[in-house]
Amino acid sequence: MASQRKYKLIFLLLLTYFGTTVWMAVRLPALATPNELLNYEYIAVMRQIRGLPNRGLVDSEIRYTEWHQPPVYFLLAALVGLAIPVELSPVNPPPPIEVEPNPAYLGTRRGNLNPAVHLTPATIPLLYTSRLGAALMGLVSLAVLYRVTSRLYTPGTGLLITSLLAFQPNFVHLSASVNNDMPLTAVTALIMSVTAWVVARDKGPLAFLGLGLLAGLALLTKANGAFVLAFVGAAGLVQLWQHRDWRRTLYSAILALVGAAVLWSPWLTLNTIRMKDTLGMQGSLPVGEVLGLNPLTFAVLRPYLYEIWRSFWLDWSAGQVGYGPDWVYGVAGGIVLVGLLGWVKRPSTPQPKFVPLVIFLGTLGICYLYFAVKALMVSSFGFIVPEGRWMLPAMPGLAWFAGVGFARWWPQAWRERVTTTMAVLLALFGVGLLVGLLPYLYPQAHLLPSADEAMQNVGIVYNDELALLGAALPQSLTVGELTELTLDWQAVTDIDADYSVSAQLLALAHDGWEPLEIQNSYPGSGLNPTKGWQAGEIYRDVLALQPEGELSGPTVAAAAVWLWQGGEMVAMTRAQQPLETPFVAETTIRPAHPLTPAGLLAEPVMFGDWVALVGVETAVTEAGLQLTLWWRAVQDVPADYTVFVHGVDENGQLVTQADGLPNGGYSPTRLWQTDDVVRDERLLVGAGNGRVLVGIYDPQTGVRLTAVQSGNPLPDNAYPLTINP
């Protein structure tokens, strides 16, 4: 019964992994993941010419940079899509695949975007079947990993290790993409598992032939897969230590080399003839520089460690915009840390000898290769592109150590139940995280079922083809924080053009409307271009905005939306009248942090129950007296009030004045909320050597708000300033 339960759980876990990857493979936009177009072309060309592309005839070194990569994954992906008809090419290589570029690629704030448009399972089916090739390799590797770990430890521990790898966000993401990083990770998990089994069971030299074949498979999966040899080398060292028989170890090494050579040598020969690059690494790995690297060089990576960790755990981007929220990386770090700390405890049951050492050395080789390449990048160029997917093959080893370490925390009576429960929870958490992050990282416009559900507060028509029915912004925004602009579009006619949306968030300033944010994109962040929209269809689109800039307090702001086609702005009308500036929504925007008043008064002056004058700065200029008044809202202000600044002579007669709304009218008091600070600049012409009176009044009635300082009412409800010559 226990055995049946064990197999049911691993079957359900593997089924959940594969189902999730298939769902993601369909859901992820085409060509959005790093190098997916280049990897897909490799597969498509193999189908077109029924063989390997002749890289020696390629003119574009940029477009075909992936063709130096070994063919195992690409061949498998081509076979998976064999049922899809592909037109044969009379030349080798064929012309580059034509795709319609997205002019607004990486033009929005949120998430990764697809660099091309109008690519779907219906228009480019081979891409989507090719994604399944990676998922199948992942499925096989997870099954073998569980088989080995459940026998070396316990079924629960094996399930936990497998779950840690299967639902690592980057592992699942790349399982649903056309790439060879995840297939290399899958092969690494295979060779790591088999090596652990060989070492734990002290298998004879013949087992090293199998290890060599697996090493050859890894070398034929990606050019920089050479690190897998570290697992075989570590196993040989363990064998030598256990038996003290150098002849046995030499025999094992020869068999491992023979196994690797059976698969690898034909590829080396082909590379020499085809590309004049025997190892096939000229396009990916500076072998000489890596081998000659000074270990002290790694210190340059210290400032980038968190960025590397993020990229390793969750980075669905080609432009460093596909990161998840920070809490994801904290949770991941906590799970791994708890597992690794379990190794400080003495195990309560016998553990496989030497297995941790072999896995550690192999994983160390993976990490060394990654960090060496990145250290060379920082040393040479002064920056880093993390690309944690290159280090993803270290994840099987990390999952092994974290899973076994977590199991060591628990007594034998509890261990199986706790590790099994943890494995199930990780799977559920992983699936939930992926389902939640996909709309966040790849937001799309969605079709509304009826016009009744659309907002109807804008009514702008663009080019007589597309109408913006409604728009919405939050009532209050803050500089530096991400916010959303919701737009409801309706196709007036069948649309045969792709219109790009230019959305701007504008703040009212002294010299007009100042842009705080500009986002350019096709609807749905490029995933729902307008070409093909049918008359009457209504789409709701959400744009991410992140305003930047300096403000003098809560400020009137508005969103404006233009449409462009072919580099030209299209005509706009509202109520059949031409429109120049398409304002669609209003809001209030506040500084990122409350302003710090200057020229602080010894005691603030309270005006009414709502506003305090907390600071005053003065400067005499050629134009007149420059005053900067610093106001603080004691509580939310219920109405618009006018600030008066009066210059009076010795007899109290009015000489000059500068009345008006605060901050030139851009921060009316109705926007002020508790603790808002407003900088209010005034120019008083001809103030002379007299006094200046500052106060606030209701423009509807002319009645001044009471002015009180230190509990004492001020004459005329005004704060007096003496201007010295």
C-alpha cells in the first residue's frame, strides 16, 4: 500500500509539472524568452534542409549565432514537430525567418514583451511543438532524479528533491520555451543522479562507460556543457580513494572517455570541417580566458550577487524586465537556507557515503564556469548581464542538498510525513506562483463581452477606426511607484492596421504640462495588436506607468493617449470636433517622499483647522522679493483656498500683492491630505522696506482663515514678515 501511494504521488507530481509546462508553452508569447528566435530558427532550418545548417555559408553572424550549438535538443524538438509540414529549402542555409517586429518592444514598464507580433500557435505551430521538446527532457530527468534519490534516501526525501527542481520558476519557464539551457539542466540532473548511484553502490568500471555516454550527451546538448565532466572526475576520485587501485580507476577513466567519445567525437570532427571550430565554443565561451582566470577576479562580482540570485531564480526576460516581486526571492532564499542548514545536524540514519562530495564538486564546476564568465564580463566592460539561466544546471545539485538537508531536521518517525507534505506544498506554491506571475509579466488586453461593461467617460475617435470609450487612473499617485492606466477600446470598423499607443502621464507645471512618464506599446503590451480587431469588439487594456520627476507638493496630473501608425500621429476627434491634446483621465500625484521644509519658523502658524505655515525663505532679487512659503496640511483640506501675500507700507497701506492658489495653482488645497508638505514660491514686486503679510482666505466669500501662532491669534489673521533693506 505504501509503495502504491509513493508511485501515485510521484506520478501526480510529474503530471502536474508537465501539465504546467504545456499550459505555459501555449500561454507564453512567441519569441519573448531570451534567444528563442535564434533557437527556433535552428530547429526550423533542420526541418527545411533535413540536416544541420551549413554555418560556413552564413552571411549574418548575428542572426545565426546559435548554430554552433550541439544538436541534441534541436533534433528532439524537430522530431516532436515532425507532423507539422515545413516547406523544404533548396539552399543551405535558407533565408532568415521573416517576423513582423514589435516597434514598442520593451517599451512598457511591466514585464517581458514579445519582440514580434501576430505569432500564435495557428501561425507558427512549429515553435510551440518545439517548446514541448524541452518539457519532455525535463520530465525524463525528474523521473530519474526521483528514482535515484528515493532509493538512496527515502521516497519522501526523493519527492521533495524532485519538487524543488521541478517547480523552480526558471526551470518551469525554460521547460516551456525553445532553448537549450533547460535541456542541459535536464541532462545534468541525469548524469548527477546516475553518478550518485554509481558512487553510492560502488559500481564497477563498466558503469563509467554509461557515465561517459551521459557526459557525451551533455556535451552534445550545449557547447558549455563541459562542466558535467566534473561529476565523472569526482566519481573516479572516490573510486580511487575507496579501492586504492589506480589500475581500476584508470580502466574506469578509459571507459568513460570511450563513452563520451562515441557521441562527442563525430561532432568535434563535424565542427572542424563545418566551422573551423573544433570545440564549437567560439560563439559562446572564452575557454582560454576562463582557464587562466585569477581567482581574485571573482571579487568584482560582489555588488552583483543579489541581481545574480534574482536572475537565477526567476528572470523571464530578454531585457532585465521580467523579474518577479522581491518577496519571491526572499521566500526562495529562505527555503534553500533552511534546507542547507540541515546539514549541520548529525543524521539519525545511515547516509550514502561520498555522494554529497561528488554532487558538491560537480555543482561547484557549474558555478565556477558561470561566475568566471561573469567576472570576465565585469572586468572587461564594467557591467554584468546576469543571465542566471546559464547557471540553471546548478539547480539539480542545489535541490539535492536542500532536500536532504531539510529531511535531516526531522526525527525518523516524522521525516517521511514532513518531507512528503513539504514536496506537495512546494508544488502547489510553484503552480500558484506561475499562474499568478504570468498575467503580471505578460499582461494582455482582454475582450469585454458587451459594451455595458465598458467605461464611457472619454469618447475619443482615432482615425475614424478606433474609439477610446473610457479610461481610469487611481485617484492618487506617488512619484516612483508603479500604477495602472486602464483603457477601454472599441473597433469602429474592421481594423487592418497596427496602431501603437502612446500614453503619457502629465503634471501641471509653470511652463505647461510636464511629462512624468511616457509608455509606447501595442495594446496588451504588444500581445494584442489592433490588426484583425472586428467592428464592435471592445478590449480592455491596462498600461503600467511609473512617474518620475520633482514636485512641489500634491499636483494636478492627467493622462493623455495618442495613437501612431507608421511613425505618424493619427487624427483625433471628440464629439466630431478635431482634438489636439487627448486628455483621458485626471488624478493627483505626490512626491516620492514628503518635502523637507526650509527656513523653519520658531513656531508654526495655524490657519483654520487645516493648514500650517511651517517655514519661510526670502531672497531679494532684481525682479523683486522672492518668497518661498512652506505649508503643511494638518488634516485633509476640504476646499480650495487662496493664499494672499501683501506688501504694505509703514501705515499698513497695500503696496503690492501676489495672491493666488498654492504652487502657482498646481497644488490646490483641495488635494492636500494630512502631512502633505507644499513648496509655494511667490514673487512680490516693489515690496520695498515695509512688511509682508501672509494669510489664507476663502475665494468664494473673501473671509480669511483664522491665523494663530503659539496659541495667540494674529492681527488681521495674517502672519507678518519684516523685510530688511
